[in-house]
Amino acid sequence: METKVYRVEGMHCEGCVQNIRKALLALSGVKDVQVNLSGGWAVMSSEEPVSMEQVRAAVEAAGHYRIYLQDEASSTAQPTQQSKKRSLFKSLFTHRKSCCQ
């Protein structure tokens, strides 16, 4: 069994958590998925290897989410102050209808 930890961006509510979980569970070979909203992470266990391309495609199809392997997330550049402000504004004042269905 293979277990990977991912960093997930763009989740706002429990509906988002369920969207991510369902998208990952639908992938071939995936047996268990745990998603944490406050921590912004997902843990996926699978019986066969699942490519990062498959994971990204499934998560992006579920909504406006971004997912990275935990190692990738730590190596990406920190967002600028301006992008942090935009992200805060977006998270406070926009809420995708699809994430709450």
C-alpha cells in the first residue's frame, strides 16, 4: 500500500473537503482518503501507484482547488504580500457555489 501526503489549497468549507475526498476516492486503486480543512492537507492511500497528473486532474475537475505533494508544496516560493491580500479577499468575499452542494 502506498500513502502520500498532499497540500491542498482553495478549500473553504466542509463541502470542499467532501469534493476533494470524492475526487480522490474515484481514482483507480485508491482505498482511503483523509482531508483536513484547517490544516489544508490530504492523505491518500492506494494499492497501486497513482500519478500526480491523475491526482491534479481529479482535484481540478472537482473545483478551483490546487494540490501538491507535500514535498512540492514546501519547495514552492512563498506568495507575495499582494497575492496574500488577494487570496484573503477572495476567500472572504467569494464562495464558489459548487463547493457547498
